[in-house]
Amino acid sequence: MFSENKTAQMAGYLLLKRGGRMAYINLMKLLYLADREYLLTYGDSMTGERAVSMDNGPILSHSLKECVNAKLFRKLVKNYHDPMG
């Protein structure tokens, strides 16, 4: 099941590591790669998302929908990213 909180926390962490800015496509790819690595290591998805094949490679389906609505995505990342973590 898709976890909005975990996905937003992952995005917030990745953005923090890149100085707070990143192209959406780069963020989508990093979220996919992180979720795939977690799946290979632990046998379960960290985000609960489903990977979909796109022209520029695989991405996570719910994250794409949230990035299309960028204002909502920024709000989620801001609300769920713990800068102390």
C-alpha cells in the first residue's frame, strides 16, 4: 500500500542532500532506485509504490502523480521531512 509519508520523507532527504533543489525527473529516478534497492535488500517496498515504465525509464507511479501537482508535493515534503533525522 502506498505510503505518502514515507515517500515524502525520502524525497525530503534526497532534496536536503542536493541543497534543496533537484529536477523532478532526477528526483523520480532517485526515488525509484532507492525503493528498488530496499526491495532487493529487504524483500518489500519502502514506499509501497508500483514502478511503471516510462519513455525515460522506470519511475514510481504515485510519485509521478504528486509531482504533476508540484504544489501538493512540495507541501508533503515540507511537512514530512525531519531535518534532524
